[in-house]
Amino acid sequence: MKKFTKWVTSSILISILSIAIVLIFTLDTTTTEIVRKIRPEYILAAFGVHMLSFIIWGLRTRSMASALGHKIGIITALEIVISSTFVAAITPSSIGGEPLRIHLLNQNKMPIGKATAVVLGERLLDAILILLIAPFSLLLFHGIMSNPTLDIVLISGELLLIASLALVLYAVLRPQHVKLAINVLVGWIIRLGGKKTGNKLYKLSESIDREMDEFHKSIHIFFTEGRAGLFYGSMYTVIFWIVEFSLLPVILLGLNQAPSVMIAFAAQVILMIVLIVPLTPGSSGVAEFAASTLFSFFVPANVLGIAVVAWRAFTFYANLLVGGFVSFKLLKETELIRKYIK
């Protein structure tokens, strides 16, 4: 429980401290008037937009699982994706959400190999889309974004994204090499750990081999008889990010601003690349400072702090609250959650 509490507390405290710093440097005498004139209907609409993105995500998971021959209801799919946002919000690069989704799909009688294919397939679709539109986003910001530190982080994030994508694609195309590497690693550990440890690892290695075969078969299905699932998964991916990126323009409308939708979308694409760099739990601190830097190019200084707070409230704190509620409802205890954030 201490490990779990540490992750949650660290994530929230870093975020609160970062927000406080952003507000200190952006608030001025006009802030009270800006807050007084906030249009609550747009803030409610922003929350609705964020919740709609969960529904689209759930539809994507359901369609991709269906392509592999496993039917799951939309409510179940929604519970799976929403619960994963809680663990994602307290782990670097949101990496904790994937293992939890795989586990929950497995609990719904989907083999781990197929569940992994669905979850990694979603991650791949997201990465491919972001990589495709990143050059256009950078082009829009070319000439106005002259922050060397942010440039370095951006390049690091893009390289990490490309490397992760290449690694997963290699595992898909050459599963035998991945299995060989795992077996070599297990053999090395057995020599160090002795016979007792070796027997356990040998059984684990056999299980990994079976699941790798299942994963490879599942990927093959996506490109053959399951092409419809991959097609709908791709369509849902595009719709998901359009909806999720619409969050910021809606927030700005609520703050009585007239945002450039294209620039707002481009900023969030670049932000997603920055957040790939696994620096802090839930990217706390990184998200707030990167957002304030990127948003400052099209959001007035006296509105910037409030805009960042509102954006983070929906993309981080709402995920913690809603995702946490659903997670504890599904898992009933923290043991399984702790397992995925170690």
C-alpha cells in the first residue's frame, strides 16, 4: 500500500506545485474579472467532450476485440478503458494503463496474447497517427517556438516514440527473435539463481512463448480476416484524437477566447510527444510547464494560467477521480492495482 500511496501522492503533489508556479507567473489584476466571466456551459461541454472520448475509446477496444473473435459489451469496454486511465495518471509515460487493460481483457476470457494484441494495437495506432501529423504541427509552430530546452525534449520524445514503435513492429514481424532473447535471458538468470529459481523461470518462459505465439497469430488475424476490426480501430483512433484535442478549444471558449482550432490541435500534438518522455508519474510537472509554454503562443498571458489549470483538471484530475472510482469498483481491492505500478 505504501508503494501505491507514494505514486499517487507524488503525482498529485508535483502537479499542484507546478500549477501553483504557472499561476504565480501568469495571474494579474485582470484575473478576477476573467474568472467572473467564465461561461459554465462551455466548461460543462468540455467535461462532456472528455467523457465522449472515453466512449469512442471503448468502441475501439470492442471492435478490435471483436475482430479476434471475442465479444465484449460497450459497458465492459468502457470500464476497462476508464479504469486504466487511473493507473496511467500515476505512472511515467502513462505506461501503467496498458498492463491493466490487458489484465481486464484477460479477465473477460480473452487470452493474454490476444489481449496484448488489442492493447498494443491501440497504442500502435495512436503512435502512427501522432507521428503522421507531428510534422504538420511542427510546421505550424515553426518560427514562433524558439525554446532550446523544449526542442531537446521534443526531439527526445519523438525519438522515443519512433524507437518504441520500431521495437513493437520488430516483435510483430520477428517473434522468434524476441522469444530467443527471452530464453537467453532466462538461461542466464537460471545460472545465477540456482535450480529452484530456474524451474519457476522455465515455466514462465514457456508461458511467454505460448503467449508470444498467440500475440503473433492475433496480429496476423488483424491483417487478414480481421481487417474490418483494424479498419474500424483506425477510424475510431482518428475520431478519438479529434474529440480529445477539441477539449482545449472548448475550454478557451469558456474563457471567452476565440481560439485557432488548428493551432490548438497542433500544440496538443506536440504536447503528446513531449509527454512520451518518462520523467515523472503521470507526466506531472512536465505536462503543466510544457502546456504553459506551448499554449502561450496563442493564449493571452492573463488567461494562460487558468487555461492550463482547466485543461489539466480534465486530462489529469478527472482521470484520477473517474478512473479511480471505476478501478476500485472493478478490482475491489488495491492489490491488483499495486501490481501494475511497481
